[in-house]
Amino acid sequence: MTNSNYKLTKEDFNQINKRSLFTFQLGWNYERMQASGYLYMILPQLRKMYGDGTPELKEMMKVHTQFFNTSPFFHTIIAGFDLAMEEKDGVGSKDAVNGIKTGLMGPFAPLGDTIFGSLVPAIMGSIAATMAIAGQPWGIFLWIAVAVAYDIFRWKQLEFAYKEGVNLINNMQSTLTALIEAASVLGVFMMGALVATMINFDISYKMPIGEKMIDFQDILNSIFPRLLPAIFTAFIFWLLGKKGMNSTKAIGIIIVLALALSAFGHFALGMGPK
């Protein structure tokens, strides 16, 4: 079979999206990472295209069990391109499909991780946390709205990529590179802003000299505002780079340091808007 007579329907897109949202990462492993999840996601549609148990189906299943790893926020757009090609050329598209998957999973991985894995959660999470600290329940709904928006984005991109087909890929290469670079720069900028506004590390000790009190924190602020939060953040990043260190251990160290420094009486360490 060089081509498929089956055309994907709205029900097919819904089924793929449901499997994408709820099962895509369940088969993750260190050998082929997301390959089994990708195959399971589109397997019912492959059966409809090639027939159940046919040599063509087995051949394409082998193609889709090859190594695959990209951002969970963009894998359905790759699936959309893939299915459009298979629907048109059937098993004859296997080399092109393999090339598309290999060529796109790399650029989409940093784009998705930077924007949806780091940038948006950092910005929206800090806003939601600030609202919650201020006693506003809308912070909870804001965070839920972000999660819902993520899912809607993932849901819509499959059918969009399927309809646009391969022509879109040729127009996306330079755009993807520019987006990745812009998102990375914006992410670094926003992290710096969040460090300055959300991490509080102050020297509360004031040294008496005669009738005056020397406020070390005021002196630091006049030289380099928010210097201590920046140093503390750099220390945490350094810790995370150490072998055997993870985010859970780092959080534990932060809690212990905050309690110890507060008990000492001359420092104040905490999170929240200044």
C-alpha cells in the first residue's frame, strides 16, 4: 500500500488529543524516551490507515518506536505533520516521516521548555502566589486558568498542523530559531526581575556608634540594591549543580537557613513581594 484511503475525522483528532493529554508520558523510558507514548497516541489512526495486522502497519509501528523526545507542549503539532504525510503517501512516507520527527523534535524541545516549562510558570506562578499571599482567592483561579490554556493550546495545534501540512514546516525553521533565542533572553530577564521582587534577604542588624545606628542594609542598598537576594539565588543555583543535589534537597536547605538566620536575629530571609 503506497497510500491510504482513510481520511482523519474530528473524532480521530479528539481521540489523539485525549491520549496526548493523559497517556503520552506514561511509557517514558531512558532508551527511547517518548517513542512508545507517541505510537500509542496515534495507533488507532494507523490501524485505520493501514489495516489491522498488515505488513504496512507493522512497518510504520517500527518507525514510530524509534527514539523520540520533545516538549510535551509541542508533540501534537509534530503528530499533525506526520499524519498528514502518512494519509497522503502511506508507508511510502516512512523516511520523510522519520526525518520530520527527527528534525522538529530538537527545535520544539527548547522552545516548549523555555516558554511553557519555565517562563510562563515563573511569571504567572509569581503573580498567583502574590495574590494568594495578599489573601485574594483569585490567585488559585489564575493558576488553574493557565493550566487550562496550556491544554487548549495542545488540543488545537494537532488539527492545525494536519491541515497546514508540510508547507508550514519550511516556513517555520527560521521563525523557530528566532523564537527560541527571544524566549531565552526574556526568560533570563524575567528571572532577574523575580529574584529582585520575590526573594527577601536583608541584614536586620544595626550597629550602634555613639548616638547613631549604622544600618548595614541601607548601605548595601545605596551601593547595590537587592544584592543579597542575587547572591543567595546564585548560591542555590550553584547547589543545584552539585552531584546528588536536587530541588527537594535545595528547598530543605532554604528552610533550614531561613529558620537559622531568623533565630540568629541579625538576618531576615523569606519569599514574597518586597
